[in-house]
Amino acid sequence: MTDKEIEDGIDEKKYSGSYLVPLDKGGDSDTDHGFLPNYFVPTEYYLDWRIASVKGMYKEAHSDMANPEYRFKNGITYSRTGQYAPTFRISAGGILESKSCGIFPKVYTEFYILGIINSKLARFLIKNFIMHTVESSVGTLPTLVVPFSDENQRRKVESLVTSIVSNQQKDNEYDFLGNEQKDLDALVYQLFNLTSEQINEVEIWFARRYPKLAKYAYIKPKEELVKEEKKKVSAAGRIKELIAQGESKTLEFKSSLKYDVDKKGTPAKVIEHSTFKNIAAFLNSEGGTLLLGVNDEGVIVGLDETDFTTFSGKNKRDEFLKHFDNLVQEYFGNDFTRKFNVDFVEVEGKTICAIEIKERAAKPVALHNKEKGEEFYVRRFASAKALTLFESLNYIQEHWK
């Protein structure tokens, strides 16, 4: 339709008698069966959009004919009033009625936004910190924070929402709360960096606020939370114990992955090579642990003020891991399957990256060096040693029979 038709209505003769347009109007909740009108709810309402009809609506005392620029646009609509409001869903691309509002994302896709705002955490924030009543007015929702995410995280959210919509198209009352919503909530908790205790608080609130939906609250017993906390503490404790042992045949310290901590002008590639030659040496020997963020003297430097400052994204750990994976491919090749664990551990308020190689690789591992060609490293005492071609052949014959 033209802008004039969008604002003033259409000539039915021009469109061979077609003059009905969809009206975005929310569906009913059916909490006895665990259904909320979220994600995809086909509209059952239509408006007569002939010129005479539109002119009559403009004259109505309580007409809601404002904002013509948002008519017939794809986006998100939501019902703002009711015990279970707000409920967010894909718009029908028609007209918004007075109690059904529109959201038109400019940065992220509609499916990503839907995944965030339909989460338990978003509902918790809206009801406790934005609107405390059954009403969620238009002007208040912009204060809800949508977290920054990388492409991989966005795709995960969008994929789950796509799955929900696909299932709802087959079955209007599809039980998404008992299926994809659980994974979506977990992703949103992760994006907001919530602790286990904070997640439990949101789940408990959800069960109390919506008792008919309590079966969809995943509450952990206090004992389980304590175990998780102890596990975190033990990880930091284990790293401290390793540091206290000092470097050895199975333990190496590196201040950073690529950052020049000593400000000597050392190129990042040289620092990265040093890290990966030690990984290769562990893979070709008996395994071991490499701690990034600890200097040669066993002092915890951390990555927060070193490597993390070299990445522009907000999720520094994720940026670090993506760069690390690119280096794995560069130094070990496309056919290399990661044979070690990479974890971040908080020790004394600083982030350490622990790379653990549990045992010798199933076959010899060569390190690709663009300048020197392939290199072969093994672990000797407390350092990585490069072997000559003859030494490498003898070592391989002895250790891989």
C-alpha cells in the first residue's frame, strides 16, 4: 500500500473487494495447560480498512489511530495488561490496537529480542524493578536491558526461538515452557552473568508469582548450590596448589597469551608461539598444565589487565577463546581436534586461563611455523625443547609404537 492508503484507507475497487487487514490482538493464557501467548500467536481479528471505515475510526471518541508510520510493519507486539502480561509475540504485520503495543528492533533480529524478553529473568526484572502491577506500559519497557552478545550466542537464541515458532505453527498450544524455554532461560542467565544463587532466586520468584506455572521453575536445593560453590572454590584452590609447586616437567607458567607484559617490544606472534610450543611439548610428552596469567616467579598477573585489554568486544573471555581457537588452527592445522581442556579460573580476584593436557597425544604433533616450517617439541624438565629431525624420528619411534 501507498503511504496515503496506510493512513487514510484503501479503495476496495482497486483491490477487487479485498479490504480486511490483520489487527494485532493478544491471545488468552491457558495456565492450566502451561500455555502463555508468547512467540507466535496467529491473530483472529481483522479490520475493515476501506476509506470510509478508516474515516469513521478517526472520528471515534476513543480512537487509537496514532503513529501511522508503524502500521503494517513486521516486528514484535505484546499484551501489556493482565496477570501474565507482558506476553511478547511476532506481530501479524497489521494494525496495533490500544492494548497491544509494538517493538521494532533496529540492532538485533526480532527472534533474538523475543528470546531475551520472554525469558524468566526479563519477566523478573520487569515485574520487580520496572512495573510492579499487572500493567506494563509502553514507556517503561525501554529501560529493560538487552545484553550484548556475540554472533554464536545470538544464533543459539535465534535457533531456539525458531524451533518454538515452528512447533507453534503446527500446534497453537505447543508446550514451549517445558522444552526450548528451559535452554533459552539458561542462555539468558549466562548472558547476564548470574550466579547459581541468583538464578535460583529468579526461579523461586517465578514459582511463587505464578503458582500454576510452578512446574516450569527449576529450583535447586540449597545443598546442591553449596556443592557448586565448593566446586568453584576448589578450582581456585587447586590452581594455588599448582602455583606453589613451581614449574616442572608437567607445569608451565606464562604471563599472557599475546600481551607484552614486560614492555620489551616483544611481538605478539613471538609470545603466542611460546605458548603453543609448550602446548605441543605437553602433547608430545606426558601431558601437563599451562597457566596463562602467572609469571615465571609464580606471581598471579591475571589476564584482565593484559590479554583482555587487546579485545574490543564486551565479552572478553569469549573473544579470548575465539582468538585461541584461531591460533590452534594456525599452529596445528585444520585437521587437529583439540585434545585439551581450556578453563577460566578466578584466583585472588584475577582471571587465569588453565590449559590442561591430560596425556600424550595419540600421534605425534608438529607445530606449524610460517618462518621455520614444522617444528617438533617435547617437554624436558621445566621447559619445551625443540628436537632436530633425527632426534624427532628417534623420539617418535620410541614413544609411538
